[in-house]
Amino acid sequence: YLEDVKIQASFQLQAAEGWYKMQKNITQLFEVEILSLHGQVQNERLLNNREENKVEQAE
Amino acid sequence: YLEDVKIQASFQLQAAEGWYKMQKNITQLFEVEILSLHGQVQNERLLNNREENKVEQAE
Amino acid sequence: MAEDPQRNFRSVYYEKVGFRGVEEKKSLEILLKDDRLDIEKLCTFSQRFPLPSMYRILVWKVLLGILPPHHESHGFVMRCRKEQYKDVHHALRVIRFIKDSTPQVEVFLRVYQLESGKLPRNPSLSSEAEDEVFLAIAKAMEEMVEDHIDCYWLISSFVNQLNNKYKDSIPQLPKLLEQYLSLEDSGLLTHLKLCSAMDHLPYNLWFRKCFAGCLPESSLQRVWDKVISGSCKILVFVAVEILLTFKMKLMALNSAGKIQQFLENIPQDNTDAIVSKAIELWHKHCGTPAHSV
């Protein structure tokens, strides 16, 4: 009976840990996404500045 | 002894859950950041389009 | 239950009459009533008898380890699985990998990729061979399982079983196919060899996708009963029966390309009979199966 309880507990822990570990994967995924989005914002800003300069030159 | 095993198992589950909640908080924080960055990218793009139009008009 | 293996074994053939089926269902119900499910007995049952459709999903979930043997933990474990799926699903929406219009099977693929750390950097669907197998299996499973979350776990565990447990056996199946075909119909084998068709049979469809997209779901699930409970060898016998069933047609074709094309799109009207005969043939060659791979 004791063995049974142990096995049961270990199955439960496994299921819970699987779920929790996924959360870690998600955190890492979001980290990468944030870095890539920062890059995009910066790129768009650079483009913007260039266009602004063109406008100034044209005026 | 059986009680011991049960208590130990529940402690382990609790510890894992605590860890999960921490990760979940981080993920939520990151999620807000991602949403705001998406907004920024869009804004910059809008600005860009406007500037491009100005350049075209000026030329 | 009276344990006369010979008698039980024979009952497979009386299943059609319905009478033996009732007895089998009862013996499965007794197995499922245990506080702690006996996985080995459940495997043996699924290998020998067709699973009654009302218990199929439950038995698959237990055999694939989605549910633990203890009844008492089923609620807890399933809650974990559900929440995990929801967390991943939500995350994929946040990074715009999936949206409302994304087809369900693609959602399953993305969730699986994220879980296994294989999510590509770009959401534009790259068609890796591996993904194609997943999508075919997912599409078939979706027809069999109503609940999305159950369906996801069944797909991912089934695919993992193919990639892990059967990793080394699956590449051997074409050789076994040739071996059993030579025993059953050497004339047909000679014809296929003369057309150089043996190297171009749809092995990917048969042995990697496990007939998903080849057989309709009602027939397919009876094959998957055997795969999930421990035998990927059944796939060989389904392939042999397909070849034997369409022998006349195949003998009339004389190019590997035409043969392959025909076999990739077989008529869907008597697939149930093909599967029944395949299971009989499998029992004939492999004896009463217990846990053979």
C-alpha cells in the first residue's frame, strides 16, 4: 500500500512538473520575442529618421 | 510512515507550485511588454508612412 | 471471468455476431474498475480484442501514459494537462503564432513544437517531413476525439511513441512486408519486383503516418488500438492485406509510379474488411500477441 501511495504521488508530481516546466519554456520564448520586437522598433525608428531628413532636405 | 510519505509528497507539490507561480508572474510581465512593443512597432510604422507621403508630395 | 485463452482468442471471430463482443466488453469493464489499473492486462486485452468505442479514448489515454494507473489521480493529472495546454495555447497567441483563423491541426502542431522545444523562429509554415507526419496523424485523431485537449494529448503521445518506442522498428517494416508477402502471395511479390515497385510503395503513408489519410477513421482506430497497445508490426499486415485485396488491379498496372499512385488513394469502401483480415493474418503469423513489438 505504501508503494502504491509513492507511485501515485510520483505520477502526480510528474504531471505537475511537466506543466510547470512548460511555463519556463514560455518565459524563454517571450524573452526572445521581446528582443526581436525591440529590434523592430529600432529599425522603424531609423527608417523614420531617414525619411524625416529627406523631408527637411526637400523643403 | 504512510503519513510521512503523503506529507513529503504534498510538500514537493507545493514547492513546484510556488516555482510555477513565480514563472507565471514573469510570463505575465513579459506579456504586457510584448503587447506594448507591438503597439510601438505599429506607431512607428504609421509615422513612417506619413513621412513617406510627405516626401512624395515634396518631390 | 473464466480464463480460457483459447476460447477468448477465438471470440475475435465471433465479434461480428455481437454475442462475444458483450462478454469482452464486460471483461474490459472489470479491468477498468480496479483502483489501480493493470497496464499490462489492458495491453493484452487491446492486442487481442477490438476496444469498445465507448472505452477507447480512456484506454488509449492510460496506455499512452496521459493518465496514470491510479483512478484517484485521474482528476488531478487531467487538470494539469488541461492547464498546460491552455498556458501554451495562450502564449502562442501572444507571440502571434496562432490566431482565431488558424486551423486546429496547425494549432496542435505549434503547441507540440513549443512543448518539444522545436518551435521555428518564423510562423510561416515550413513543411518539414516530420511536421507532415504530425499533421496527418493530427487530422485523423481530430476525427476520432471530440475534446480538443484530449485530442492534443493523444496526438502528441502517439507521435512520441512512434519517435521513441518504435524508432528502431519502423525502418524494418518494409523488409518484413516483403517477407510476409512472399509467404502469402509470391506471385504478386514477383510482379511488384518486376515493376521495381517494392522500393516505391507508400511506406511513409503506411508506416510513418500509420495509415492516417489512407484509411477512414472508423477502420483506422482498430489498427491504432494495436499500435498503441504495443505492436507496430500490425502495420505490416494491414499493408499486406491492402496488396492482397487489390491484387487484380495491381497486376494490371505495370509501372512503379502508377502502383504507388493507386496505393496512395485506395478505394474507401471495404477498408473495414481489410483491417479485420489484417488482424487475422497478424494473429496467424505472430500467435496470440502479448507484448510483442
